Amino acid sequence: MEFKIKHGDLAKAKTPCLILGVYAKPKLSGPAEVIDKASGGALSALLQRGDMTGSRASCVVAYDLPDIAAERILLLGLGKRKELDRSGFDKAFAAALARLSEISVTDALFALPKPPKDMNLYKLVRQTVMQAAQANYRYEHTKEPAKDAPPQLQNLSIWIANKDQDAVATRAATHGKAIADGIELTRDLGNLPGNICTPSYLAEQATALGERYAALSVEVLEEADMEELGMGALLSVSRGSREPAKFIIMRYSCAPISQQDNKPVVLVGKGLTFDAGGISIKPSEAMDEMKYDMAGGASVFGAMVAACELQLPIDLIGVVPSSENLPDGAANKPGDIVKSLSGQTIEILNTDAEGRLILCDALTYVERFDPALVVDMATLTGACIVALGRHPSGLFTADDELATEISAAGETAGDRVWRLPLWDDYQQQLDSNFADMANIGGRDAGAITAAAFLSRYAKKYPWAHLDIAGTAWLTGKPKGATGRPVALLSELLIRRAGIET
Ligand code: BES
Ligand code: MN
Ligand code: ZN
């Protein structure tokens, strides 16, 4: 999909469809007023008939306006001007995109209204581009597109009132496209079935990214390497599966040489390509969805793509420990004790709490990079969905400043998080009679005890954990991967790179 920034005389703009905002009451947006004047009051007349009230997400299409070059106008209800915020804008624009698809419009020009109260022009343009690109997403790896599927939007031009803001808008559109590309890869990987998207497949995808981007180098550790290092926790999970585990390391290096102390940002993502629970097997209902248990890893891929596309001036390392979790004669058994890379021993009381077992070794491994920051993403617990539902990801960190930084990035990106406590009080739930810790902490506060477990392996650097079990996947209809939290991670990286947003 192509995006362009336009300005100039809106009445003369040639386009199959010009999208104009209308506020409640109804009241024309700035660009709509321009068109109203140029057409001798055609839009005012239309409003007077009562067809368009300006209520949020309502759409009316009008044809053949006098002295207007656009073939048609799509009036888009934005609701009350004062109440319009980012999420309201999202809802309205989603309705416009759906309507464009219904009327088979493949080329449109969106005359942006004034930014909603919690956005500036950069954010509005970036969001518009990301939303349009994401609305076009189709999963096509193992299914042909429907023959009668409506054609997709191919070109979206964005008209801005002030030509002086062309540079900002162009940058925002570039950013939006780059992030959308990352999100698309993340969704594809999440949607692919476990028999295709195996640890080896993820490793191949990483290698392919390394070939695509000069700034990205990729290394894959094999089980023998992990054995030698002593990744006993990760390998214990992989032993129950015929697919060999892979430990994927992607290094993106673009920090300016002047920054001598450039410690990297490290992203770690759970790459469980299928989680049957192991010997503590899951109920069969909806078990198919456990193919998305690599969504954390997939979000690392997405964030790497965004960083590469944007050529962000930072050092970034993505690490994806990848395995399956299946029941097998060699699989972990409840009561087994394994030794992690950190040297700490773990009593595996439930083999379905495998994510923390593969992540703890990854968290120890990344110490060698002397990170400025480590953020791990994992579809870690059903308990996080119980606690927070499916709107925010769970955020866990002992670092208040970091919590603020990540929360703010999530707000801006429309990819929100909500912080849960990570107090020491919870640690005792992990006590074990036979090892340094158990891998589960009982019924209470399951998302927190999982994070508390991880925290024992992340003591050497600033660290945050995102539990994305509720946000990385939509159940019901439509079901599938959402690409979260790539938007949040991209925003975080853009800010760390010192780029203005
Ligand atoms: N991958 C699951 C968590 C999960 C559940 C993600 C539902 C998405 C939707 C994880 O490996 C798991 O099985 N966690 C257990 C932990 C429990 C055994 C302490 C859970 O949440 O039930
Ligand atoms: Mn599990
Ligand atoms: Zn899992």
C-alpha cells in the first residue's frame, strides 16, 4: 500500500474518493468547510437534509459535487469535537476504511481534520497510515483469498492544511509504514500453524531478515550450543518435542559512534511455537490457539523490522528462545528438577508453566550484552487475562521510571499496558522444598508470581516484563494475531533514539 502527503487546493484534488470529517451537531471540519465553499454550499445542504449528523463512525457518500474534482466525497462522522481523542478517531477511521472497501474504492484522499486533543499532526498521520495498512492485512499463507473479496485500498493520500508541516507529516507516514510492516510480520508469524511455524522456521525467518537488512546480523544457537552453555531449563522443555529448540539472536547496530557508552536495548520474546502443556496437558478446547504462544518472539521480529526500516540510530538486540512444549516420554515430569543457566535450580511442579523456563535462560544469557534495558514479551499466563482482560498488556517492573516510560509509549502508540505489582511479598509463593524455586506459585496472583519468577533472573540490568497473553491474540470472531505489542515497542525505540514524535 502506498501513502503520500498532499497539500494545496482541495477542491482541485483529483481522487476517486475524498474523505472529510464532520463533527457532531453537525459541524463541518476545516477541510470540509473548504469543499463546502468551493461547491457553493453542497455539503451544508446535505447536512440540512439530516443524513449526516456527525455521530462518530457514521459515513455518508456523496457524488458529483459542483466544482469539486473528487469523484465522490465520503463524509465521516467524528462525534463531538471536544470529546474526540485518539481512540475515538481510530473508531471513526476504521468505519471509513470499511465503507471504502464496501464501495470498492482503491484510491482515496483523506483530508485530515485538526488533531484530536491527545494527538499532534505527527501522531495523527502515523496512526492513519498504520490503521490503513493494518486494515488491509490478510492472512494468505495457507488459504486463498475469497474470490468475491472486495478489492483493497492501494493508495491513500493524506492531505494536510499547512504545507510547512510537510516534513513532519512525511516522517510520520514513513514511521507508520515501517511499524505497520513490523506488525504485519508479527501477525503472520502468530497466525501460522505450529506444524509450519516451528522453532526452525523462526530461525529461518530470522536468517532471512539478516539477509534483507545490512545492519542486522543473525546468529542461531543449536541445542548442542545450549547444552554447552548450560541452558538446562530451556532444554528441559524442548526435550519433550521432536522439533529441535533454536535460540535466535538478532543484532541491529546503528548507534552513532559518538555514543561510546552505547549499551544496547535488548528485547527478549517467548517463542513457544506450540504449547500443549506437556505432561500437565491442557484441555483440548481451544488448544489450537496455543500456536500463538510464540507471539512474544514474533513481536521481537516485528520490532526489529521497524527498527531496520527506520534505520533508528540505536543498538538493539533481539533474542528469541524457541521451542515446543509437548508430552513425550522424554518430556519434563511434574517434580523434575532442572538447573538453569544462572545456576539456580528449579522444581517443575507444572510442565505447562514452560514459558518462564525458556525465558529464564534467555534472561541470563543476555547479561553478556551489558544491556541498557531488557524488555521481555511473553504470552505467559492465563491469569493475566483473568486480571486485566484483553485490553492492556500486563506490565511488570520494579523500576518506576521505566514503568512510566513504557506506559507512556503504550499510550502514544495506542497499545496500552497496565502495571501490576512485583513486590517481594510474592516471592515466597515460589518456595520449593527440593530446589531453589518452584516454577509455579499456586492459585493466587498467577501473572505476578510468573513475573516474580523471571525477576530472579533479571537482576543485572534494568528490566521490564510484558505479559501479552490477552493482547497478542483475538479469540472469537475474527480470531487471530493482533501484532501487539510491536507498536508500543517501536514507540519506545523511537523515543530512545531521541527522535521527536
Ligand atoms: N502459554 C500459556 C499461557 C496462556 C494461556 C497464554 C492462555 C495465552 C492464553 C502458558 O505457558 C501457560 O500454560 N501458563 C499456565 C501457568 C500455570 C500452569 C501456572 C497458565 O496460565 O495456566
Ligand atoms: Mn504453558
Ligand atoms: Zn506457554
